Amino acid sequence: MSINTDHVTGLAVGLGAAALGFYLYKKNQNRVDDWLRGQGINVPQSDGKETAGMSVEELMREKEQLEDLIAEREMAAKEAAAQG
């Protein structure tokens, strides 16, 4: 089967529709995510923090919280492996 103009047109239309859908989703992300949660779909909650605008102190605080979370998860995994 050779590629003809219908294939190329379909690809271009599909890419355009996907790009438009992504743009509209990002523009209305909070409303769409809330609606999806209302439908029972688990959408991770974004805290909306922009790390580029954070001070060094805020970044260090985030780093410490992440390190604590990682340590807790590693400890839980070790305990689970020891029990079973």
C-alpha cells in the first residue's frame, strides 16, 4: 500500500486536531480536571508551583520535603519486603 494525498491530509488534520485539543485542555485545565474527577477519573492534583520563580529557601524546603517522602516510601517498601 502506497502513501497517497489522502493519508497525508489525514495525518495533517489529525495532528492539527490533537494540537488544538491539547491547547484547549491546557487553557481550561482546572475546569476539565474538576469535571473528570466528578466522573470518577483519578486526575492527579497539581499544586501549581512554578519552580523557576521560587527563592533558594523555598527550593530547599521543597527538596527536604521530597527527600522525606522518598525516605518514607523506601522504608515502607523495605518493611513490606521483610514481611512478605
